[in-house]
Amino acid sequence: MIEVSHIAKIYHSDTRETYAIGDASFTVAKGEFVSIVGPSGCGKSTLLNMVASFMAPSSGTISVNGHRVVPGQIPKGLGYIFQKDTVLPWFTVARNIGLGLKFRGVPEPEIQGKVDRLLAMAGLKDCHDMFPHHLSGGMRQRVALLMTLACDPDILLLDEPFGALDSNTKMVLHKELLDIWQQLGQTIMMVTHDLDEAVTLSDRVIVLSAPPSRVVLDHRVDIARPRDVFSLRQSREFSDHVREIWGVLGREFKQVGKEALEHA
Ligand code: ADP
């Protein structure tokens, strides 16, 4: 579904060149949930932005659904969720969720039906007429997820969607995301700095090295589904996966930390 082949990315500015991604290759199969982890600055968000066509790689190719990604042309069926929710404060929850459909010219009764179904699925029926400032951060992020789901994406790109939330709210949203994913079966590529989150949710965890980054581990999380996100962390197999990935990821964190200290 997503094929990243020998991607490199160098940012040029007047004063310096930043070698973000050195040489990264991997694939994400249809219906798979894959997380990308790595030290800060290794190009995780850059990678997601290139899959979404928001920016061009310096070299290498990306294909989505068999079509090469062309900068500026968002691949068909793609949904993107950012760390900061993108809910508009002057619209109600229902209008926010229906916004993408309205842009597409979908008739109003159809939009209403879809919005109601999504709100029911997420247990947010009572929030239909609320404005975003009445909602908690976790609720707003749920609304942002529903806004994206309203357009029926078959691929979801998630850029640290739960990064700003407390750990309790995060876990509730992990459960909701897994429930939705299990119902709808999208292909998901998620960037996170939270290894526990990556192991809880993913089929595979890809570890990027310190920049200029490359893939240093492609780890399969073969924990049975459905997963109970609340009890999973106490299990032996969960800790085994975290330990195995951390053995590689920790080295990369150490490398980036050492360089940061040297330049401080
Ligand atoms: P990550 O998501 O892994 O923290 P990013 O993809 O945000 O990493 O950034 C990778 C590197 O590229 C960082 O050093 C960052 O400062 C740099 N970078 C990101 N965006 C730009 C940009 N638009 N211009 C210049 N440098 C950038």
C-alpha cells in the first residue's frame, strides 16, 4: 500500500544543510498498522509529509497504492491527523466533522447521517451541538479523528496524534483507535516518540537511526488481537517487545544525546 524506496532528505537553508534522512526504505501492507519511532530530528515527520506529498524527497521514490507520489498531489484516499487537533473553534462538533464532506459537495442529509453514525461509533452523540472550547483536549482529538474518518480514508497518516495528552486519556484513545481500525481496516502509518504506544497499537515498529537516518530495525509485534490496551502493558510479551526494540532505539537516542551535548 505504501512503498518507501531509498528516500533521502536534505533541507537547504541560507546558512546550513540539514541531513535529515540518509537512506530509508520500507513498505506498509494493506490494512497494516505500522509505527515509526526514532530519536528527535531523525526525520519521522518529514517522512510522513513526503508520503502525503506535502514535500519532495531529495532522492528516492514513494508509492501509495501503486502510484508514485508527486509533490503537491495528495494520494487518493489519504487521511492525515496531526499532533495539534485541527478542529475549527467557530463550528459545532457536528459541523466540524462534516466539513470535509461539505467541501466535496456531499448533500446535507447525507452529511448529517454520516456525522451521526460517526458520533455514535465514538460514543460522542451528546457532543453534537457543542463547540470545541467546551471539550477536553482528548475529546477534541477524537473529533479531529472523526473529521478525518468522515471522508472514508483507506490510509491514515498519524503524526504523534496523542503526544499532547495525559497517559490516561491516551490509553482511552488507543482503545478507540484500535476499535475503529478493527472495524474499518485502514492502512495506518503512525509517527510517535512513545515506544509503549507503538508496541500497544502496531503490527510492526520501524526504528530510524540518528540523522541522517536509515532503518535500523523493522520489528514485528506478534501480540494477538484484539488487544486490551489497559492490561497489555503488564504482560511479559509486551515487555519483551519493548525491551527488544529499546535495545536498538536506545543506542540511537544515546547517539543523538551525545551529539547534542557536544554542540551545546
Ligand atoms: P522528527 O519528526 O524525527 O523529530 P523532523 O522530520 O521534524 O524530525 O525533522 C528532521 C530534521 O529536519 C530536524 O533536524 C529538523 O530541524 C529539520 N527540518 C524539518 N523541517 C525543516 C524545514 N522546513 N527546514 C529546515 N530544516 C527542517
